[in-house]
Amino acid sequence: MKPNAISRRKFVKAAALGALATPMLNTKTVFSQAGAFNWKRFSGQSIEVSLTLGPRATNLRTHEKEFTELTGIKVGSEVVPEQQHRQQQVIQFNSGNPQFDVTSVSWHVQKRLFGKSKWLIDMKPLLADSQLTAPDYDWPDFTAGGVRWATQADGRMDTLPANIDPWMIYYNKELFAAKGLAFPRTFEEIVMAAEKLTDKSAGIYGWVSRGLKNANVPVWTSFMLGHDVDPVDPKTVKLQTTTDGSVAAAEYYKKLNREYAPPGTVGFNWNEAQTSFSQGKIGMWIDGIGFAPPLEDPTKSRVVGKVGYAVMPQGPRARHSATFGDGIGVAAGSKKKEAAYLYCQWATSKLMSNRLLQSGGGSPCRASPYKSAEVIAGLKMPREWLSCLEASTAIGRPGLPEIVPVTEFRDVFGVGLTNTIGGADARAEMQKATEAFAPVLAKSEA
């Protein structure tokens, strides 16, 4: 097999989860393929875009001027840290007069809430309108997984598919080599490696992950999936957060973050963990694969060329990568819906999807870049990153339950997990959190 080739079997597995993108196209001609399609139809309008801080937002803002040149539509964009962004969205939508026309949506947290509230317009009629959707947008290129994520239970599609983000483990090859360690094959070996790597007198720690309440829950669920347990049973919508597997996952979380993580980890979100790992004194960091680019940037990182990209190891009963995803949609209250839709169309175009993949900032919901030697040749990340992305996607499983009160779920269990870092009993904290959240879940499903 050629170095850039990907087996059909692996491609199909990855496509099923919406992880792939499409071939790179010349930036000057990519949109000219639309022929008579009028991208300038809404020239002179201005739209406001609200995005979640992260690599996907960076990709869009970097090329924002191209959209304006293409359409004549001016863009005012705002990037807000994820937790604040989600709170801000709810406040603005509930006000009945959101200050943005377009917004990114974290499916794994917001899908059911946005769908129930109908805060965003249905994209299907716009996709079917040849005056609004360019012929080269190529809707069939979107993978089944991405389309499934973007579609609500009632059949409305209130976002266009943007990105699927599998979780994996970043590791420092230099630190592992210094201790003569191979990358862990199991959860138990993760703990063993973290212990051997930790040298507090030298400021070296074997592990770092999110410790901040709410943000920390996906770390716990990543270990939970290795016990073949979902936090909420998808069929019965019953909590499974006090099972032996769930408690064992909380014990892994407690031990790694209490004994082998740097001081202050209790307040870490992904960005603090990323910064800590980039300084070269952390052995392992678990998080989304889209957070890799700064680690390979010599102006931001001391671990350039030393980073290993590894698939989540085998758990006691299963091997899964917790997956998350993002879409982008148009506010139902926008007075410039058509112009806003053109932005969403551009944001999820082949060109922008290719750029996202090549930057290492995510895994777009299109199904063709892995077949394109040109796209892969332009990848800014190590080929190991690409292999990890492919393998992680093939064993992907949702990292959070698809329920309306996902934020409350993360808040309640996040507090429990944070308490374990302080020394609290993991089982008692999971029991307490379960009892507190059960009525919230029941009410939301009534």
C-alpha cells in the first residue's frame, strides 16, 4: 500500500462517523465551478457570527476575508471560550433577539436543547433551493455520521455538519524514552506509566487532563467507555453512573489527576492542559485530536517533533474513542437568513473542510480527502496524527449522552470529579451526583 493510501475498509469505518474531508481545490477557482450561481446576491449586507473558541473558529476567521470577497457580505465575528459561549447563546436566544445571525453548535452538549427550542432554522429547504445552494456544494459528499449528528429527532436539520472530534492521548516521546517505556496498551498501564514518568522534584508529571468542573466530564466518560458503559443508556434514558464500570472510571480519573498531574490541575480546561503539555514536562494528555497544531508550532511549543499521537488504549471490557462534534447554523431570529446561510455553506465547503483537516484542527464531515494525495500531502501535522485520527474514528462512540440537560449533567458530575481530586471517595461522589441529577433528567424527558 502506498504511504498516502487508506484501505477501503478503514475509509468506510471513518466515513460512517463523519470524520473525513475532501480534495484541495485552487482557492481562485474553487467557487467558479458554480457556473451561473450568484454568490453576490446579498452583497452589501453585514452579518454577525458567534463562534466557540478553538481550532475550528481559527480556521474560519483566518479566511474570513475570502468570504467577503466572494459574496460582498461583511462579517463581524466573535470568538468566546466554550463554557461562556454556551451560556451566552442560551441567554441571547431566550431574550428573543440574539445579536448574531450565525452560530456554531456543540452537538454533544447543545443538540437536543437547540432542537427542542427551535432556535435555529431548518437547513433542508435552503439546501434544496438552487438559487441559494451552489451546485458544487456537493451535499452527497457529507458522511452519514455528520448528517445524523446534524439532524434532529423530528427530521429538521438545524445545522450544517462541520466537524467530528475523536479523543486520543498525546504523549511525550522523549520522556517515555528516558524511562524506557512503551506507550500503554491498557488502562492499568496508563496508570503505571504515569507513576514511572512522574518526578515532582524535577517538575515532571506523568499525566494532565481537564480538572475544571463541567469540562472534566469527558475525561471520565472516556474511561467509562472502556468499561463498555454509556453514562445514560441510549435506549432507556436511565443513568448508568453508579455502575461498577462508571465508578472504576472515576477511580482512574481520581488517581491520575490527584497523584500524577501538576499542581492546579483542578482548575484546568483543555487550554491550560494544552499549554502545560507543550512545555515538555508532561508525559500524557488526553483530549480532542483537533488541539494538536500548537504542539507542532515552534513559536508556541517545546515539544515540536517529540509528540506521540495515540489511540485510546484498551479498557477492561471495550476499546473506544469518545467522540464529539460541531455544526453551524442560522439563528431563527436573524433578519439576514439567506446571507447567513451563504456563510454556513462557505464554512462547510470543500475548500474550508480541506483546510481544517490540513491544519490539524479537526476532522471535517466530508468523505473524500483521504482519497486525495494532494490533500494529504498538504497536511501540516505528522502522518502519525493522521493515522491516529483514522484509527480513533473507527472506534468512536459518543462521549456524552444525547439529552437536553447535558450542561447540567456536566456541572453536577463535574463537581463530583473535581472533589475526587481533593481526596473524596469516587463511589460516594458518583452516588451523590446521580441522586442530584436523576430528577433533572426525568423532568427533561417528561
